[in-house]
Amino acid sequence: MEQHKPTQVVLVSSPGLGHLIPAIELAKRFVVHHNFKVTILAVTSQTSGRETHLINSILTPSLCHVINIPSPDMTGLVDQNDAVVTRLCVTMRQAKHAIKSIISKITPRPSALIVDIFATEAIAIARELNVLTYVFVASHAWFLSLLLYSPFLHHKIQGQYVDQKEALKIPGCSPVRPEDVCDPMLDRSDTQYAEYLGLSNGIQQSDGVLVNTWEELQFKTLEALREGGLLSQALNMKIPVYAVGPLVREPELETSSVTDSVVCWLDEQPTESVVYVSFGSGGTMSYEQMNELAWGLELSGRRFVWVVRAPIEGAADAAFFTTGNKCNQVDEVVKYLPEGFVSRNKKVGLLVPEWAQQVTILKHRSVGGFVSHCGWGSTLESLTNGVPMIAWPLYAEQRMNATMLAEELGLAVRPKVLPTKKVVQREEIARMVREVVQGDDENAKTNRVRERMKEVQRSAIKASSEGGSSYVALSHVAKTIVGADGPN
Ligand code: UDP
């Protein structure tokens, strides 16, 4: 019988675990469900060993092959004061030459190029090769809508978005409150704002967009983006949008001694009695906020696992390019916590310095709540494991995510003040933790957020299963790629 060679696709991902992790999951879907061969060109940050570790842990390198492109030399192009989006865009621009050189050597020629939103300049490479290109949005459809509509808002609105009195209207979608706009829209005079507007134009040059959400979760927004939808019409959009999520990881097979001790401890705790506290790969908070959070956890009287990172004044995304290189020992972080915190809480709490195997923890039956920065990857991991959230947005598009989770979807509680503006006080932290996680002394009571979370968990599983909306959407993309390539 004639043997068909697997269809070859190249996927380009930009620095940051929040980009690399979903890119790998997307690649796996193409490999496992559609028998594709995927080469991921992963541009990694110079300092984060976690990205390299993740790349080395890929189990099927023959079908899902990752080429690490270390971040190019950025001397003189950006400095530490430049915002994350500026640094990402400049990095990807500088890496374009390396990306092109690698793609041109891949044989047989790839049938499609898939790029993340920071890598849209690579679309030109695909055009030269005359192959299809898709943009992969690791975040959700409401964020995509705001991004696509931003060049219009740029002309419609005068002054800073955060100073507007009314919410920003996006046709067919929920309006975005001025205080919720994503980071690059905070200051129109910052370089990252111009970069951000450029991303929106870049996406429209592609043949389609894959977004990490699913129909049942964001039906209204996806409807607006579809051909004939209100937003699609306003944008005069010519490309389809496919909801292919949730793309989330399974627990890592290779554990560590830290993970083993966390799991051992969780095994001994009652079901859904522990709150997990973590702010993603890049989140940091001020010393004052960290102190208040520690007191809040203690006051709540609930059990906790807290991934602690050294406090930093100023940027909430300070660890984005450096994750994994600071405090690796509990002793190092303890000095930032209230005096006596560790000894008073040693029976009810665990501190994990810097980094934890998050999916393993969220999957554990003892975990009943997640204090999260609402990065979309963490959010999807919480949703797919049915863990109610305490939304604590810090940077990027996380304020939008928190609003959507708490107010539209009913999957989270959130502080009354924005953690980015004011310090959230210990009493409020304790109240939110108690609202989500039940105490040993309480009788079982109906928890609306938990019930709603279980419904969404079921709909996420259904969307990704064979015949589900996201499975069908990705199959459609796969068929288009195979069709455009012609017979082998
Ligand atoms: N993550 C993890 N352990 C940590 C912190 C983060 O495994 O201690 C993983 C998390 O599971 C998620 C990713 O890193 O898959 C972070 O992505 P997300 O979109 O939540 O946020 P970002 O880090 O991009 O802000």
C-alpha cells in the first residue's frame, strides 16, 4: 500500500512559558489527532531555564520536534525599562532571520506556518514560500476582539483609555471597562502601544486565527467574530476564527522532590480543603502586598499551598523574562514573610519557592480553590480541573480575564480593589478564601462558584473530545492544510 508522508507544519512561538506551553499543546493535537509532523521554532528568553527544560521534556521528538532559538542579542535595542510587549516584539523581529533560515532548510517544504501573536512578522516568510499561515492566540476570544478592534478605538477615542468615563464598545462583544484594558493600552505614548496596534494588523494578514477557547464558553464573542458577525463586519475581516481550546497540559510525568513532598502533603488533606496560590510564570507583587497576602491566608484558617516569589516594587510582570532564577530555597523567601508565619502555619500551609508543577497540584482532589493572576493558561488549567478561582489580576490582559471570570461566567470571586492599584487588605483576602474553600467546621453548603465551575469543566471536556466543537474546528483547519498541499 502507498505510504503517505505526514503533513509537515511549522509553529513559531515567542518567549515566555505562557506562550510556549499552549504552542506545544496545539502541536500535540495536530500530531495525535491528525498525524501531522510539527516543528516548533521556540524563541526562548535568555534567562529562563524553564523553557529549555520544557523543550527537552517533549516525549515524541520524531513527530513534534522543537528547535530552540535562543533570544537574539538585544544590546542597544531594548533595555530593562522597556515593557514586556516591546521586548517581545523586538525579540521576534530580531529572530526573523534565524526563523527564515531554519524554515528554508526544512524538507519537504512545510504545508503551513502557524505563528503566535508576537510572531506575525514571520507571515511574510510563509507568503514567500506560498504556504498557508495561521495565527495562534494563546488567550481568549474577548481579548482577540479587543486586539483586532484596537486600531479602530485608536481613531475613535481621544486621550488615554484608562481616563475614559465609559466602557470601550466593541461591536457584538461585551464592552471593556477603561480600568480593565490590557497593559499595552494603558499608555498611548509608550512604544508598546504602537507595537500592539501592529499586532492587530499582522493578524489580518494571515489565512485564519486559532484561539484558545471554546464555543460554549465564549459563544457571543465568537459569533461576533464569525463571517457576517458584527465585529467581523466592522473590521471588514476576511479570515475565519477557529475556537480550538482549551489547550492545556497534563501533569508532567517527571516529578521533582518538591512536587513529591507537595503531593504527599496534599494526600493527607481533606477533599477540596486547600487553596493553591500562584501568580504564573511572571507575576510578582510588592513587599507590602505579599505581607498582607500572608496575613490573609493565615486569617482565613484554610489550608494553603503558596508558590512564593521574592517581592519587587513596581512591575507586576517583573519575572516574565527571568522565571526560575531567583529564590530557589524556602529560607530565601521566608525573610519576606511576616515574623513567625512559617512556624505558626506549618501544619496548614506549604510554601513552594518560585515554581511548582501547577497542573499536578490543580488536579489533586484536596485542592478546592486557586488564588490566581488569571493568566489564560492558569485559568484554563483551573477550569479544566474544576477548581474555583480567586481572581487576582496583575498584568497583560489579566484584568479583562478576571472581569469575565467573576462577572460574566461566575467562575471566580475577586477583590473589590484592583490589586494593581491598591493593596488588597488581609481581611478581604481571608473573606474570599473562605468563600471559595469550605472549612472543616462548616456544614456542607451550596457553593455557586464551585457548581458553575463543574459545569464549565464538563463543557471543556466535551469541546475537546472527538466530535466536540474544538475538535471539529481543528479538524477543519487540518483538512484545509492537507487540501492546500495537494496529494503527496
Ligand atoms: N506555571 C507552572 N508553575 C508555576 C507557575 C506557572 O507550572 O509555578 C505554568 C502554568 O501551569 C501555566 C503557565 O506556567 O501553564 C503560565 O501561563 P499563564 O498563561 O497562566 O500566565 P503567564 O505566566 O503567561 O503570565
